[in-house]
Amino acid sequence: MATTYTKTLAKAGDRVLGTVTDAQSTIVQAVATVSDAAASYLPDLPLPTIPAQVPTARELLEQSFSFAEKALKAQKTYALGLIDAIEPVASKLINRPAKTRKNGATKAA
């Protein structure tokens, strides 16, 4: 069950991500507009041949984010494992009252 603190934190995070997403969208639109305009001024030049083995920018980006997602998932698993590992000591040092569920029942924290 989410506490007032976690709900407030989630709302703040959502607002920050919303603002960042809006700003990024505006930047992408501006770059696309400038790129389209600039392309019309560039002459047709002979293009260098790039070997097929060289990944595209999109492929590199996809691979990098795929790794980052896996790394973040591994870090979460590690952090949750540490929390579980310290539970025997933490439960003797911290008095955490039982949480009340929406149906009125209590659940040990």
C-alpha cells in the first residue's frame, strides 16, 4: 500500500518526467525543422561508402539502451536482495507498525 510520502514522490516524479518529455519533444521538432531546411541548401556530393559491418547510429543507440535496461534491472534485484538480507537486523532495530489495508485488515510491515 502506498503511503502519502510515496504517492507524493510518485506524483513529483511524474511531473518531472512530463516536463522533460515535453522539452525533448520540442527540441526534436526544432532539430527536424532545421535539418529539413538545411538539407535543401546542401549540394549533392559523392557519399563515402561505409562497410555494412559498421552499425548505424540507431543500432548503437538501441544496443546501449538495451544494456542500460538490463543493468538497471540487475541493480534493482541487487538492492532488493540487500534489503531482504538486512531484514533480520532491521526488524530488531526499527519498530514498524502494521499497515492497514483498504479492507480494514492489517498486514505486518
